[in-house]
Amino acid sequence: MEGKSLPIVDQKKPRLPEWFRTKLPSGEQQQIFNQTKAAVKDNKLHTVCEEARCPNIHDCWSTGDATFMVAGKECTRGCRFCAVGTIKTPPPLDVEEPQQLADAVESMNLRHLVITVVNRDDLHDSGASHYRACIDAVHKRCPNITIELLCSDLAGDIDALSSLLEGAPLEIFAHNVECVPRLDSTVRDARASFEQSLKILKHAKLLRPDILTKSSIMVGVGETDEEISQTMQLLRDVEVDFLTIGQYLAPSSRHLAIDRFPAPEMYDFWAKQAIEMGFAGIASGPLVRSSFKAGLLLRKTIDINNTEELPGAYVYTRQRQDSEPTPLKAFTD
């Protein structure tokens, strides 16, 4: 298909293909979901699962996984795909948040934690020191949990990135490019760019070659199949280790319109291509999100005998290539 820029228009909600139907938790899984929700509420925390209206929230939370969003629940940027609220001047950072996050994580018995952030362009270091305080607090309380940071671009500030990463107890540093370079001005806030994102990912690997780096691409925002492959190669050129590819779903009629729904077979093609390019691991599927069961990709990469599955996604690693995804479960009211 020919690539094009998509308008932001008031649109009717498109009918989702059959492969987007999922199952709501019940019984013991519903109980775990409720406990996770209570831990978030009791510690006055925010999750990207809720704020970004992630379609996988029940699947993640019912198995005890959650991605916590720190530094507030509103972002200083206004990307056209994102459901997180936008604010020009956010309230001050909550100095108690690192300990509250550690309290919640300790109560949830997690194996892998993803900490994601809102952009804080109002702060001199874009929030880097606060993000680091959150990482350190969790590691001190729960030293056996593997930690992944899904970070902002820190406004391209390499000094802030250096202070964030130096000695940080992280397994994965993630930053999402979101879309192919041509669509930056259509999809993302004007203060973000593919070039700036690539710079942060490149320097993260240079500063901490021992940490795995990760990024994510959405499909269905106006790109071509060829552009997806080209973008994957650009990420691999700066030694990004992990990649996720998933379908864009418009959060509301006022967000960027959905361009297309690639068939599930295309995600298999991209997954195999990523391994051929040299990525250590990839999760590729319609419902895949960068932090959805993120620990699974790490564990499968480290342990060749790991048999965990990600519903509806092709999860490939260099050591092991599963030929078929676990089918998405039938939708239940």
C-alpha cells in the first residue's frame, strides 16, 4: 500500500478483526486482578495500563503483571496516538512516589517490573533523577526482581541519560520510536523525533553495554510494510536488542485515525525478519504492547528451555523460534 499521512478527524470506531477478541479473567485470575488493582490504588500510583487504556490490562493484571507510570499521570507532550492526558505545567513531583512504588511492588510478588514515565519537559533533567530514585527504591526493597525502564527521550539530554544509567540496577532500558521516521510529524509531538529517539537508544547502549535496549513500533498509522522493515534495520544499526511490534488502536474518535489492520501472518514475517537482522528477541502480534508481559521476552531470551507463551503473538529469540503464536482466546462478556 502507498504510505500517507493520516488526518486527526472525528471518526466512527472501526470494527475490530476477529483476532482482537480476548477473554476476561474469572475465578482465581479475577481475584489476582482485583489484588493488583487494590495495590495500585492503596499506594496512590498510576499505571500505563489504565491511563493509556491498554487492551491487555485484564490479561496482565490477572497474572500479577503491571507497568507502573511514574512522575504523574499527565504528560507535557501531546502525541496524536496516545490516551495519556496532556498538561503544560504539571504539579511538582511526588517525593514519596519511589517508596510508594517499592511498597506496591513488594506486595505484588512480581518477577519483572516495568517502570514507564510521562514526559516532563518542565524539569531541568526531564525527570531523570526521579526515575532513578524509583528504580533504586524498588531494587533496594526487592533485589531479586528484574527491572525494565520504559523511558522518555529526556529531550535528547545525554548528560541526564548518563546520570540515570550510571550504576542503575536495570536489566532493560526501553524507549519507543513509535512509528516510521516519515510519520513523526503526524503521529508524535513536535518535540519528539525519530532521530532524537535513536540518539537516546544509541547512547544508552554506549553508556551501559551490559544493559539490554528495547524499542517498539506501532502499525496502522500510515506506514508501508517496506518502511517497517527499514525502521527495524535503523534500530538494529544502533544495537537495539529487543523489539516489539503491535497494532495501533485509536483511544477515541479524536485521536489519529487507524489506517489498516495487517493480517496476523505479517507479524510472523516481521518477527522472522527481526531475528535475521540480529535482534536478540522480538514479540510481534496485533495486541502486543511494549510492556505487555515484558518479562517473558527477557526470560525466553536468557533461558532456551523457557516455554511461556504470549497470547496471539510471535515471540522469537535467537536461541529459540516458535513457529506459531498462541491463539487469542474467544471473547467473553
